[in-house]
Amino acid sequence: MWRPVLAIGCRLTVIDTVTLADIEAARDLLGGVVRRTPVEGSRPLSKLVGGEVQLKCENLQRAGSFKIRGAYNRISRLSDVERSRGVVAASAGNHAQGVAMAAQLLGTKATVFMPEGAPLPKVEATRAYGAEIHTAGHTVDAALVAATVHAEQTGAVLIHPFDHPDIVAGQGTVGLEIREQVPEVKTIVVSVGGGGLVSGIAVAAKTMRPDVRVIGVNAKGAASFPPSLDAGHPIALESMATIADGIAVGCPGDLTFDLVQRYVDEVHTVSEDALARALLLTLERAKLVVEPAGVASVAAIMESPDRFEPPVVGVLSGGNIDPVLLMRVLRHGMIAAGRYLSFHLRIPDRPGELAKLLTHLGEAGANVLDVEHQRTGPKLHLDEVEVALQLETRGEPHKQEVLAGLRSAGYPLSVD
């Protein structure tokens, strides 16, 4: 489902800053280009938190994520001469699609460098928007190095995925919309990769309402912000491994690090299991397709509901997910939620014993998904067989009830 990869070291640059006025100017420029995405209430999350939780659905944005906001704002501010040379970007998929769509709308050529193994739907969607695609390395950081070299060699303008004031200002328009749609909001929870989205939202929200808490969320397997904030400067990760490719960034940007340090209250980390459970919840209960990076806010709320003062807005940052990965993550999420149970046991090799076992499981309310029946093996006695089963249960309590029932019926079993 994912593999460990090496991250590229941080490169120090001269940082600028972003103000509320910059974000308001970006909103004016983006009018008629981006969607004012809806906010949807979440009953299960509200129950967990003990107050209102709403989801800001940037997975329903044009090109499937918030990235079109920053990309269009950045490219539209280039001069005619700059646009004539084209633009270049590096991305695992969402920034690529945002840049490709913005370039198409603004009549300039886009070249995009993507990590090897980038999700095929994201690659194909980027190509469909007219971009020229190249692969480079196994991380966004490596692809960014290649994109920077291309810019230096060709004169194309590099559209950084997060570390530029125009990008941050564009992403910050999400914060303006949240303020208008949920004026009483107390806590905003945002997924964090390079920090462009959380920075922009935090500048907008905290400038208008200093009492609003803005919480960033890193995937635990690609958590570059916590050690960087502890050190007081950007720190590059030595490796990353996460299903959340959209926030797998090995080093914060200088601009975004500065803004996160000044405006963001906390940065949490969430596990792979939490991301999988959150994706399952948004699909089942909210009827929304969201990618793993996009549900980091939901994962944080599910893991530590007491840490978020309501009303809460969780940003669903993107919905571009490979269907094959979706199936795997959903399965992982069901296992993490205790709704899949895999085990094996031995039964006597006599007619009717397997039927007896399956009848017992049916009476316990478990749905049998798969049965593997093995009659030979070095550790099996001549009068017994091994049965491996996969079941669907109604959750962790039911799973434990099924196991307890099997053990009380005398079945010696081993849970996988």
C-alpha cells in the first residue's frame, strides 16, 4: 500500500509574509474561478466532541482539492513575459492538477514533475488538463529538485506547491469562507504537508478572530513539523512512509514554517490506522469520497475528541484517490475499526464439523467472507483439519463477543 522513501534536505530561502489583505485580494481574483465549497455537519463527530462539528468539503473543489486556489492566484499574477515561458511544478498529484488547470485557464504551458509511483488517476487527470508530465524520484521533495533544475534551464516559472506568498494567500481563501459559513467556529482542524493550506487558513482566521484555535495535522509517518517546531527551524526528515501521499512532505518551507510558528496553535500527528478509520467514516456516514491526506483532520478529531473545542470545522482538503488504494484503505479501516476478523483454528476431520462451525458463526451474527480448508500440514494430526476464516462483524464489541463464543464452544483458535 505504501513504501518508505528518502526525503531531500531543506533549502533555506528568503522568506516573505502573507497578510489578511493578501488573502482578501486573492478571493477577489478567484471569484468565478473556484467553487465556494459547502460545509456539511457530521453527526458522529459531533457526538464524539460533544458539540457541533462541520466539514469544509474542499474534496468537492475544482480539480478535486484546494490546490487550484493557490495555483491560480500565483499564475494569474505573473507578467505576460513570464507566462510566455510557461510554468513548472512538482507534486504527488493535487498541486499538479491545480497548476495544470490554472495554466489551461490562463493560457500558459504547464510542465509537471511527479514522483515515481504517483497515483495513476492523479497523473492522468493532470495530463488531461494539458500538462506535460515527467517523473523524478520517489518523493515530492525529489520532484521539486527536478522542477527547479527545469526552471533554471528553460526559464519556466516554478510554481512552488506551498512556499510562496501567492500560494499561501490563495489557500487562505478557505479560511475566509469558513469564517463566513461558520461564524461561531472555535476550532479549525487542517491537514498539513508543506504547510501552505494551514498557514493561509491560520492567517485569515486568527487575524479576524484571534480566539479561534487552528490545529494542524501531520501523518505520523511524514511528520516534519513537530521536530521542526521543536528545533525552531525547518528540519528535513530522513525518511517517510504513509498512505497520505498528499501530505508526505519531508521538510517545511521557510515561509510556511514561519507562519505556522506564528499563527498555528498546535500540530498533531495521526497514525495510519486513524487515517483509514477516518476515510471509512467519511465514506459511510458523510457519503463523501476523500483521500487519506484529506481526512487527516477527521482522524485527529476521532483520536482525541476532547482536545477540540466546538464548534469545530475540519477541512477535507482533497478527494483524489486511486480506486485501488481506496479499496485497500477501506479494508484496513474496517480491520482497524474491529469490523474484520481473521483467525484460524483446528477442527476434527469428520463430516459435518465445518458445517457446525459455520452454523455457530451464523448464530453469532458474523458474516463469513472467506474460508480456507487445509487437510495436510506438518503440524496437523491425521484426524484434524485447519480452517482459516475471514469474518465481517459489527465492530469491536461484536468481534470480541464472537471470539468469546468460539472459545467457550471449545474451539482453540489463533487470531491473525
